[in-house]
Amino acid sequence: MGNLYIYKCKNCQSEIEYKTGGGFFTSEYFEETEKLTNQFKDEALSGKYGKIIKAIAENNDGNIEYNRNTKLFRCNECKAVNVLRAKEISNFPYIKSEYSLSVKISVQCPECHKGIMETVNLFEPIWCEKCQDYSSELISFGFWD
Ligand SMILES: [Zn+2]
Ligand SMILES: [Zn+2]
């Protein structure tokens, strides 16, 4: 299960479809997510993302979610749009707490290896490769399972 995004370029009319997932569609996906999540957690605990995240991870073990689900991203350098694994740390919303935590670790662009991926704002058009312009607009958003 996940989200479905269909973009259409207002210049060249080309359509492009992106699927992201929050659910566990297949056992492979589930296993991969679990593996990546554990890796991510180990990295946080080892101090890879700095002392603050390390301290949070150590002091809240079990109450933190390490999200490695796929999301729609856009590169801030080459403008490429891609479905990639997010790297987000947050405290579980259903556990009562005095604070709410949300950390996003930057994800590097797999196309240009220079840019940082940013979450796509659904109200803004995305880059069309053909037209070399921000001319592709979201025409349909839905869920799939
Ligand atoms: Zn176009
Ligand atoms: Zn890029």
C-alpha cells in the first residue's frame, strides 16, 4: 500500500507516474525496510549523525521510529525527481511525551551525486526532462494497495 502520484507536463503533455509506499507490499519490501531501518538505527547510535541524535537515540531506545519508507523527492541541484528511501527519526506519536521529535537526515541525489533530495511540495510543478522546465503538474493523487 502506498501513494500514487501522476504528473502531466503542461507543455509536452507527457505523463509520469510515481508510487511510494508506507506499507509492506511484499515480504521483500518488508525485509529490506527492516534491514535498512536497523542499519539506520545503528548509525544513529554510533554517532554518525552527530552527538545530539546519538543522545536522543540512546535515551529513548524503543520510543523512536526510524523511518526508511519510500517517498517522493526532488534534487536541489539537478532537479531530478525520484522515489527514494527517507531517513527520518521521530518519536512514536502514540506515546505520551513532553516533546515531539522529528529529524530528517539528508539523502544524496543518486543521479548527480551532488545535490540533496528535498521532499516534493505537491502544490508546485516538478521538472520535465523533455522541456527542461518546471512544467509538470500533479494531475492525480491517490492510494494504491
Ligand atoms: Zn514537458
Ligand atoms: Zn541531483
